[in-house]
Amino acid sequence: MFVLTGVAQRYGRTPAVRIDAWRAQPGEHWLLAGDSGSGKTTLLHILAGLTTPTEGSVVVGGTDLATLAGSARDRWRGRSVGLVPQRLHLVAALDVRSNLLLAQFLAGLPQDRARVDELLAALGVGDLALRYPRQLSQGQAQRVAVARAVVNRPALVLADEPTASLDDSHAAATLRLLRQQAEATGATLVVASHDARVRPLLPHTRMLAQTPR
Amino acid sequence: MNTLRLALAYARRRPLATLLNVLLLAVGVATITLVILLTGELEARMHREAAGIDLVVGAKGSPLQLILAGIYHADAPPGNVPLSEVLELRKDPLVREVIPLALGDSYRGYRIVGTEPALVAHYGAALAAGRLWSAPMDAVLGSEVARATGLSPGATFAGTPGRGGGGAQHRGTPYRVVGVLAPTGNVIDRLTLTGIDSVWQVHDAHGHAAAGPAEHDGEPEAREVTVALVKYASPIAAVRLPRAINARTSLQAASPAYETARLLTVFGVGTDVIRGFALLLVGASALGLFVALTQALDERRHDLAIMRALGASRARLVAVLLLESTLLALLGLALGLASAHLLAASVGRWLPAAATLAGGASTWRPEEWGVVALALGAGILATVLPAWRAYRLDVAATLADG
């Protein structure tokens, strides 16, 4: 589904992340493991086309990201990648349903309210559609963020430290949710986490070594 | 979901700041527009009322005073001149028409003008009721005078010396209303017209010096009028006639076009100050909008970053910000324009002296397009820096910094 070859990202002379080769098949669920500062978030941003690596090639779903520039890359990202950032970043000015509709709108896809409401219900937050993000608990907000990531049925779902602030049972539930939703659309899932609890919950693991300083 | 709803959602999120900026802009817009409407109407009215009168002839003194007294009936006249000298002008081939006016008394603040029916014809006024004056002490009321005093044909009233509403009335020589004029939108609406001999008769009866010697001689030589409105027969008159008249010892000629322009220049300084102040208000609102948007951008950079992550292009972010400020500017503009027109329409209630300018409220003056451009420009200008920062936003770093 994606192929990374000789990818490195440097800030100045310090490499933030380096990965020689990583290949994932469609529908595979991966853990991207590594300590804090090993560059997991940077690598997720590279996969999402938000960061262009200083070296190497990134091919996602057959598309070489180097060939995409400007708004074409934004457009590709909106349709192909679902991102659950660590801080979730729900849009505070919009209610839950509008946050999901926003994802469809910005991706340039038709806005499908039935799909949105169905998805919210499937994630157990169907009754929160008209709430604003500040009215949600952390767990509820996380579910909404997952819903937003998969609403456009992307081929690649990326989650950044989804269990960081959750207790054991919620951490397991969140992982289950992500895997269910990825499965439902056949998406490839990459969960970046340094959380040891996550490791047994995902079939594939890619370890990021601490980059030499 | 669309760009408009997104912009509205953000405007709603900060209702107080939004309201403040909209109101600030509205006040600035309303002030500028009100000045435009009122001065525009004032100029239009002054030109309209002076139209067709090429020269005002009267006693020596301030030419501006002569114009104010003779055309706009807004000042006391400088003095009287012998009727014979005025009638002499009629013999001049350069003169097409001479309309003598004898000013002096007023009724309830409305001036009584002794004149000839030619004045009615000059202003194109038609009779709404009754007839024109024919005998001494016949009076014809302008439409506004009739409305304000409630007098109608058959009623009698006594004039008061001067232009004020008070003072001793000439009770011994009352006027009799014989006609009422239809509204013209001109100064004649605010005048009470009568024959020149009526004015003389009132003052003869009371021994006023202003109207000349006593009643023993009815010869025109001894009679006086206040001003004469003169129309030229040919353009050459503009060059020769004023000089010729001013050369005589007792008469002075004043050009309404010139004096009106001079007067408006004097007004202009005052209105320029108000305009400048209003511009300051618009500038302040643009600054407020700028601060609000810039501040909001700091709070919103995560929203903007996630929007990029969700597929929004840089241009889309700029469009959202621009639309938001443009909406606020439009709102302030609409509010300002509407209140300016409403205020202008009701100007008589808060500024009775300017009541006649209310007619400007219903017109859209070309200068108002400038106000539209100004308000929208202020809104867009306030967005330039925030939009540039949104355009340059480092999405990955912003998402990662929490």
C-alpha cells in the first residue's frame, strides 16, 4: 500500500527520522513504535504528505508523493489519508456533525449527512452530533476524531499516540475502534505509539530506532 | 458545510469582538455617509434655489448677505434701495427680467415678501388653492407656511417686524390669505407672498423708516425695495452688467453662483473635518478588525492546520479568512448606510435648522460608492497579514506542537 525507500528527514544537520525501507500491504495494520523523539510523528506527516522528506521516496497507494505539489497534494491528502492527530484538533467553532461534514467538504467530496450520522452512531457518539467539541469528554472527542479520519473512506489511516491519555480499558477500546474502522473500509492503518500496551493489539510492528545525534 | 458557513461559525464564536468591530465600522460609515447626504443635498438645494437668477441687486454691503437675504431668505438684507433705480434696470437691453422684492416682516418665522407675480412664475409654483394677490394686503402662502400655520384662504394674520417669530405685531394692518401655493421643493415654499404695496402700507401705517417716507406721496421715486432678482438677456451681461451696477453709488450687484460657491467652500472646511473624523473611525474599525483577526489566528492556527490536513489548500484558508472579514465589513457597511439614510430622513427631528435637507435621504449619491469601497477595503486590508500567515502556516509543526 505504501513503500518508503531511503527516507530521511533532517532539520539542519540533525536527522529527525531515518528509515531505509518500509513496505505495507493494503489493509495491513501497523504499529509504528519508538521512543519519544524518534520521529514517529514526522514519519506520519511524511506518509500524509504534510512533510516532504529531505531524502528518499514515498509512494502511497501507487502515487509518488514527490510528483504532487501544492493544492494537488492537499486534494490527494483529503481523499486518501485519514489522520487522527495526537491532540485531536477538532474545530471548536463547529459542532460534531459539522466537523465531519467539514472533512468531506475540504476533501472536495459530496457531503453525505447519512454517512456522517451512521458513522457517529457506529462509533457510539450518535447522540452527540450537535454538541461542540468543548462539551465532549476526552474519550468522546477521540471517537469523533476517529470518525473524522475515516469519514472519507481513505486508503490510509494514520493515528498519532491515540492511547496517550487513556486508561487501559479505554486504550484497548480505542485500538479496537481504529482497527474496526480501518477494516470496514479496507484501509491500511498505521498507529504511531510508544505505549507498550498497544504492541500486542496490532499484528505488524515497525520499530524506529533513536536517531543518532 | 461551505466556506460561508465556516466563516459565519467563526464570527459567531467571538460575538463581542465581532459586534464591536461591526459597530465601529458602522458608526464611521454612517458619519461619512450622513455628511455626504446632507452636504450633497445642501449644495443641490442651494444651486436649485439660485437657478435662473443671474444677479441679485440691492444696497451696498456684503454681497454674500445680499444673496442670503435675496435668494435663500436666510439673513436680514443689508438695506433698501429706491424702486426707481431698480426699475431703471428694466430698460437695459442686457436685462431680460427684473423681479423686485420688498422684505421686512415675517409671520411665525416665515418671511413675508412683497413682490410681483413674476416670482411665482420664476419658481414654477402653481396655486393649490385660491388666487394670486391683486389688492393690497392680499397674501399667498407657500406650501410649508400654509402647513405650519394652518392658515387657508379667507384667514387673516398680522406680520411681525424682522425674521423672528416674536415682537410686536402690526395688528392694525392684517393680511388676508387669498391663495396657497403647491409644494415646489424650493425656497418659495417657506415664503408668504404679497404685493409690494402691501409692505409699504404696513410700514407707512406704523411709520417705519425702512419703508421710506410717509404716505403723502405715492410716486415710485420715493418708494424703496430691498433687492431685485435679475435675469440676463445675453451672456455678455455677465461681464458688463455687474460692473456697471456696482459703479453706481447706491446699488450693489452680487452673483449667486459666485457667492454660493464661496459659501460652500467655507462650509467645506467644516464638513472636511467631520469627514476626516469619520475616516478615523473607519480606520479604527479596520485596526480593530485586524487585531481581532490576528488574535483569532493565533487561537485558530491548529484549526487551520487540521483543515490543511483534511485536504484544504492554502488558498482555501485565505478564502475563509477573507470571507469572514468581508462579511463583517459588509454588515458594518449596510448598518452604517442604513442608519445614515434613516438619520438624514429624520434630520428635522434632531436638527430643526436642517429639516429642509431631509430630501437627501432617499437619494443614492455617487460618493456613497466611495464609502462602499472604503469599508470593504478596510475589511480586506485588515485581513492581509492574517491571511498571509495562514498561507505560510507550517502544518506539520503546528499539528505537532499541540
